[in-house]
Amino acid sequence: MSASVRIPLIALSLLATLGLAGCTEGEAETVQEPSLRPVKVIQVEAPSTARELRYSGTVKARSEAAAGFRVAGKIVERLVDVGDHVVPGDVLARLDVTDYQLQVRSAKASLDAAERQLETADFALKRADALYRQQVTTKAQLEQAQLSYNQALATRDSQRSSLAQARNQVAYGELKADKPGIVTAISADAGQVVAAGSPVVTVAADGEKEALIAVPENEIFAFQPGKEVEVGFWSKDGLALKGKVREVAGSADATSRTFAVRITLPDNPQILLGMTARVTALAPSDKSLFELPLSALSQDASKQTTVWTVDRTKATVHARPVTVDTFSDTGVQVSAGLKPGDLVVVAGTQFMAEDMKVKLSDQDLSRAADADGASAAPAAATP
């Protein structure tokens, strides 16, 4: 090959090499160019002046009483279990009434003797009266016969009362339900000796139900009789009822230092005794509270609670310390660190860094534009 031909080939090779190098550099620049991080944001609404109070409680019957025997004795039979429904007259438990039956026999025998004495006194009185009319006996003897009759009559009446009392004690050996309801607790069992009045079976009366919650003393003044609250149930997600505070305890529990608050519930067949109730009430607050979802919160290196706010004009994020006041169903209530109109990142906070460029969705841009009356397009511009 001649020298004149080799020179153009060398030149072409150099040009091709330079062209490939240029493409490689261009591709490298494209790869190194940082991409915008898409984020989801919400706009902070006007603050609320009410704070949410949330408590867990238990559904109870408005009327619930522990039933016990009216006499002492040994339990020989228990006829109900927890959860059983009873009606008036149902026997709940029985005592050994052998001793009381013996007392009945003794009282009956004493009554029979008193009645014979009364018959004798009556005969003596009639005879003394007849003799006095015939002027055979004195008036003092007639009065003595009358006193003996009155004494025998009183003894007869006393023995009648003793017999009735003994029979009652035998009847008291059966513990019966006096109202319809559900057995909620068993305090004594067969074989146990109980004193008169000791709790044996607890029965919750059918009818009105209520939620019982314990409220600490710093929030008890937010509850007054007649106040309306919202009541939900752990086992019935989606069921929310309007309850009304019926009673607030006048003194705190000595152990927990909390006040018992009873909330009347509307009649609903889905509410069962013993269910866990969630009570939500609103109380006035002296602070302005901003609602945020829980996902908006993060922590900086010093464990300070922060949120990431978006600068609309520069499309960059910045960490801002906030103060969390309370938690709610929808997230948290923030009392300091925010102002109405702020854009707060609620998704992707774990990828945020100070002054990072971000990209908002078209929907978020539209909301921001509607809120401040200005175009949010710069927030989506490529740097």
C-alpha cells in the first residue's frame, strides 16, 4: 500500500477514536446527572383549637350486682356458669339446709305446744267468767285467768313467727335470680362455706349498657355529665356510636389516682358485655394544633422529632423541628414548628437530605397552586 493511501486511513482511525471518546464522555455526564426524588406531600391546614382525648374502657351493664345467700352455710350445688342468661326465679346455687330444716321442726313443735296452752288458758278463762257471773269466784280470779289467756295467746303468736322465720331460712338456702340478666362472675363454688351476704354469683341486668373508662386527674374536667363522645369497639371495626357521659366519680381511685367515668351507650345488638370500647372526646386547647399523618415524622441525629418541608420556589426539602402534642386516629397533633400552608413530606422521608431536590406529583402541584394562588411549576423543573 502506498504512503498516500496509509495517511488517510490513519486520519480516519483517529477521528473514529475521538468520536467514541466523545460519546463515552457524554454518556458519563448523563449517568452522573442526579435524578429528582419523587415525594408525596400534604399541605398544612389551619390549626385546630380542640384536642382529642382517647381512652380504652369496658362495656358494662348499667345495673350489676353480686348476689349472695341471706343465710350462712355450705354450698352444695352451683347451677350456673359465667355467660349464662337467667330470668327471675332461676336457681343460681343451693346451700345445705339440714340445720334449718331441723329448726323448722323445732319451731313447729313449739307452736303446737303454745296452741295447747292457749286452749287450756281459754278454757280456764271461760270457766272463771262463768263462776264470776254466778258470784262463786272473785273478780281477781277472773282477771288472773284473763292474764293467763293473754300470755298464752302472745306465746302462740311468737311461735308462729319463729316457724315462719325458720321456713324462710330454708327457702333462703336457694339463691335465685330476681331480674333477667347475664352471669358475669362466680365468687364461690360447691363445697365452700360462706357467710350471709358473701358474694356468690354476679348478674348483670339486661337493658341499658355503658362504657366505663378511667380518666387521669389532669383531664377529668373535660368530662361533664351530658357531654357527647364517640365510642368505637375493638372487635367491631367500623362501628361508631354516639355516647353520653352519665356519671363522673366524685373522687379518684386510691390506687390508680384516676376517676371513673360512665358513658351511656345507645341500644345496639352488636354491643356485648365485656367488649373493649374506645372512647374519643374533644377538649378545648390553649394551643394551636396541626394535624399530620404519623408517616410525616422523623428524627434527626440528636433524636429531635422533625418533619421535612418543601420550598415551593426551589423544589428543595428542609428539616424542621416540631413538637408533638397528642396522637389521634389520623396521626398526630403538632403544637409547634408549623404554619398553615406549609408543604410537608408524608412519604419517602427516610430518603430525604437537607436541600435535596424533589419532584412533586401533578396532584400535589395543583393543590399547592390552588392554595397560594401562584404557579408551582418551578418545583418540578429540572435543575
